[in-house]
Amino acid sequence: MKFIIAYGSVRTDRLGIRAAHYMIHQLEGRGHEIIFFDAKELQLPLLDKMYKEYEQCQAPEPLERMAEQIRSCDGVVLVTGEYNHSLQPGLANMLYYFLEEWFWRPSAIVCYSAGRFGGVRAAVHLRAVLAELGMPSIPSLLPIGKIQTVFEADGTLLDMRLQKQADLYRMSREQRHEDPIPERKPPLLRFFSGPERGAQGSSLPE
Ligand SMILES: Cc1cc2nc3c(=O)[nH]c(=O)nc-3n(C[C@H](O)[C@H](O)[C@H](O)COP(=O)(O)O)c2cc1C
């Protein structure tokens, strides 16, 4: 399959680039084709006109190229650091240039931060954005806490717990067949028919 990996930090001393390279390596190692959208390399100006507001084939490079790459991909992996409990502006800027082009591409979020929470608060905001862009995210996150301790400066993985997590974190059609869904009653049925409520003589909530 073909995936876009999108990363939005443009800081000189950015650390998330290590996580982005790690994900590229992980997905290529599983035989996937990767297109890397790096906000720092792309140097998109702050959004003025969306891609669709240009006449056909008149959008500046690299928007034309990116639109074509988005249309051709099967899914998108977002690598987001946490700035003020939200996503990085470079990532937001990159995403917002497009709308319909993103539609129908499932997404997955890899989040990170310098602190212990691994950027999960940014991931929550990013999820809402992805839903609006028609690229809903899979339920699992891959959070990386204290990113400065997880990779060496050259990107070498130091904390092997991340590798274990990454091995569990799959976004593939095969997984539907490999991981059977456990049989469960829908939550409401469990609530009404639970033994503890029956013992109280009433099956209705107060
Ligand atoms: C403007 C700014 C805001 C930040 N806000 C948060 C925050 O809300 N929570 C957090 O855990 N870390 C925060 N950090 C620390 C970042 O998680 C950490 O610097 C991370 O390495 C940023 O990603 P980058 O290095 O790829 O740019 C912030 C950093 C910056 C520069």
C-alpha cells in the first residue's frame, strides 16, 4: 500500500523528525511505499488560497504535486508533536490546503512530546481535524513520551519499548481477519441485564 507520512515541525532543533524517520523505516520495512510530507522541506506559505481555489493545473508547486500524491495514496500517518496541548501549526497549515483530496483516506496518529504524556492532547485535537477532512483515524494512537530520551540524535532507537508498541500498531486490511472481534453484548444490554442490577429487583436506571 502507499502511505503519506506527514510531519509539521519546522523548528531548527526539531526532535520529531526522528519519530518521522522511524515511521518511514517501519512502514517501508513492511513493504509499503512512503511519500514523506515534511513541512520544513515543503516550505508552504501560510495558507492564502486552498488548492481547489486555483484554476485547474494552475496551483503553485508543490501543491500540484502534493494533490496528486494525496489522490494516489491509501492512507496517511500523521506525526504530531504537542504545542500548547494541540497540533503543530506547520502540520495544520499543510493539512488545510486540501479538503476533498484527503477524503476517504484512513489515518493513524503518532504523537510525541518532551513530557510524559506523549502528545496525546495534540492527538485529540488532530482527530477532530482529521474527521472534518474525511480521513478518520484508527482507534489506536502511538504516543511517544520524552522523545528526547527515545532516539539518539542520529535517529537510532534507544527505548525498545517503542518497537514493541509499534509492532502491535497495525493499520491493514489483514488485521480484520487476524484479530477476531470478541463476542460482547452491546453496552446497553450489559447495563440492563447485569446481575447486580437484577439483584436490586429493577432493571431500569434510576
Ligand atoms: C511552542 C511550543 C509549545 C509546546 N507545548 C507543549 C505542550 O503543551 N505539552 C508538551 O508536553 N510539550 C510541549 N512542548 C514541548 C514539545 O513537545 C517538544 O519541544 C517537542 O520536541 C516539539 O516537537 P519538535 O521538536 O518536533 O518541534 C512545546 C514546545 C513548543 C516549542
